[in-house]
Amino acid sequence: MDTREIAQPALVTGATGFIGRALIARLLEEGVRVRALVLPGEETQGIVPAGVEIVRGDITDAAAVLAAMRGAGTVFHLAAVVGDWGAEELFQRITVGGTRNVMNAAADAGTRVLLASSVVVYGEFVQSRVCDEELGYGKAVGAYSRAKQRQEQLALEIARARKVKLTVIRPTNVYGPGSKPWVHDVVDQLRSGTPSLIGGGELNAGLAHVDNVVDIFVRAAGSDVAVGRIYNVSDGSDVTWKQYFSDLAKLLGAKKPASLPRPVATVTAYACEAAWRLFGLKGRPPLTREALNLVGSDHRVPIERARRELGYVPRVDYAEGMRTVAAYLKQARL
């Protein structure tokens, strides 16, 4: 891969996040000059590598985003609220509002945009359809999927109206060292003994190792073909939720994951969400519809477009991916 085709410097939003850290490491490895947008007062020591230009600003501040964008050839826009529960206003303000600022700043600065979307834009279609890139949006099931759908729509609208070179990347369920939803949260659930599988878990988990996701971003950023395109990204494996959660449990020395029947899980998710809203309970419910839509689905998310147009071949297979997770669990003492 010739990363000399990536217009530099490359600005990364969400630079201190799980995917952001992996992306910056890869860009530096490839010799790309990197600029990181981080929040005012946010800790960067030991998080953002030496040699990265750090600029301070909030993604919701249009002037700060424009200042960070000046002179950048490419922006990898990763900053967003990620999670299956939270205030609608927060998701819309940061994920959607932040994207509006990034797209408008990119238009003003002539910067190419790589947008991190998500498989959640397919909404309820994840449960029942093959989700290729031409499929429209299914019914959203929570604040996260609603925000990601609107984020994509807005980015595409601005790209068309203001002639921005945009590529949208839709990762599936991203795991690997540092993943909160698919490592940290699953570890907590497995250790608590609460059921983590739905209907036995014999469904494709749609896993995407973070290094494979990063590879798609880098490949797309250096490709003229990718301009105006949308790409799914996953490992392309047939690993089930049961296998993944069982393998994690084994690494932890925990019991095998328990399972809930799908009908029971559905009722539980609705009841939990209703109780949390009615009583204003803190934290996230034990089960949400957003989480159920992912863990309770058989992920059929083709990656043929990325293979064909970007020469994508998953760099990290499941066995290697779990070795990276095992090393991380040991190092982090989880």
C-alpha cells in the first residue's frame, strides 16, 4: 500500500479513543504526519505518541474545528458518543453537531474526509437482512443508531452540496485491546455471571479487529476510488457470539456465559429502558434494545466492496485477534 497518496498532515478527531489510538499508531508506522484534535485539558501523556501535533478544541466548537483543520490534507473523523444508552441530546450534539462542524470546516479548508460510521445505521435490518452498502437504513432502535444514521445523512448532504471528498466507513463490532463495549463491558458481565448471550449465541458476531478497521481507513484515505463511497468493514469470519464470549470467559477463568431466550431478552430490554426513564436511574440498564439488536443478531455484513475496490484482506484473523486481547487483559490486569 502506498500511503504517499494520503494528503498530509492527517487530522484525527477522537484521537484518544480506542480506534483513534490504533489509527494514529498505524499512520505513524506508515510515515504519515499526524495532527490530533483533543479536548482542552484532556490528558495526552502516554496516550498520544511523541511526534504527533496536538491541537486543543471541542468538536462541538465550529471555530475550534476550523482552526484544527487548517492546512490538513485528510481528516479521519472518529469523535462521537459511543454506547447503547444515554441522553438523546448528547448523541445529537456531539455525534451529529460535531460532524456538521467537521464537514463544513473540511469544505472551507479543502480537506478530504474519512468518516467513522457504524453497522448500527442498518437499524433493525441487522436482525433479518444481508446488510450490504446499498441497503437503506432500517428502523433505529436507540439514541446511538439514530445519531449515527443522522450523522451519515448530514455528512453525505454536505459533501454533495459543498463538493467535499468523503468516504464513509461502517465497522461492525470492533474488538481488540482497549475496546470498551466488546472487551471491558463483556469482561464485567462475564465476571458478574449475568447472562450475556441471546438465544444460545449461535449467531455470527460480526467481529472486526481494530487493526482491520484501521487498515480500511488507511487504504481508503489513499485511494481515489474511495471518494464518494461507503464501505462495510469486518473480519469476514464466522465466529459466533457464543465462541467469542466463551473464549473471553476462558481467558478470565470465569464461568461459561449464560444465555437468555430471545423473547425474554426482548421483554427485559423494554422493561429496563422504561424503568430507567421513569425513575431517572443512573448508569446504563442491564439490557437495552440497542445492545439486543447487536448481540441478538446474525450479522451478515458483506465486505466484498472493500476487497474489490481497496484490495482489503483482513490483516488479523480471530486467533491472532484473541492473542492481542489476552495480552491486553494480562497487561491491564483485568
